[in-house]
Amino acid sequence: PRPSRSNYFPGAPRTPKQHFTSVPANAILMVSIENVQAPVTLQNIMMIFKAYGAVQKIVTFKSESKCKALVEMGTVDAAVNARLNLEGKDMFQGCCTLSINFSKLKKLQVNENGPRSWDFTVNPVLQAHTEPAFDVQHDNHHRRHRHQHQQ
């Protein structure tokens, strides 16, 4: 059975604004990670999303200096559920806030398994990496410096 699409049409019962999207629901999520104050690893991303279903693939990258991840879930329902439950939530207390939309991609390509991407359909065991996919953003120093002068 196909998931209900009533949330995407005008006149449907009101839902919080962040749940509307112009891209139809699919199994691939575009995740923006904002306010990165702690290193983020593929393991962190996988653990958070696997609570809502099988994680097939993860690809991380930076776009316009923002930390992003494409997360392919096993089913559309799993992706919809993950988005509903994780949108606007922090990965760690007070930082690494998730902004989640459906990707326009139909297929997610993983070129190599490493610290920034992993294909769980090829190798289901994520190897431990010492290098995070995203490290702490460099604007932290400026924020701390500014805060000290506001006292």
C-alpha cells in the first residue's frame, strides 16, 4: 500500500509547516546538519536514522559551507517516519540540528566505503573511522570571543 499523501495537498488537515515539501516522498533524505559543535561520524548518522528502519546508504558532503548527508532508507515509509520524528531535532544536546527534506534523487551512488560515505547493501558492517565526516565548524572561536565581550 502507498503512504497517504494528504499532507501534501492544500485543504488537508493542518500539520506543522516544516512537514510540507515540494518534493514527493521517497526513500532518500537530504539532511542538513546545522550548528555543528561536535564531530559527526557516519556511525552517529546511522544510529539516529536506523531507529526508523534499515539504512541502505549514507553519503556526506559540504554544500555552501553547510554539512549535508544523503541518507537512503530501506523504504519510503521508513524515510517518511524518520523525517517526521527527526526534523528540527539535535543529534547531540544543544547542537548538530537536523533539517530534513526528501531528495530529488532516484538512486544514491556510493563511490567508496570510507569516513564520508557507506553502502550498507555491499558491506553491512560500518568500519570504525577515526576521521569524522564533519568536524567542528570554525566559527566557534568567533562565537566564544564575541560572548566574552558581551559581559
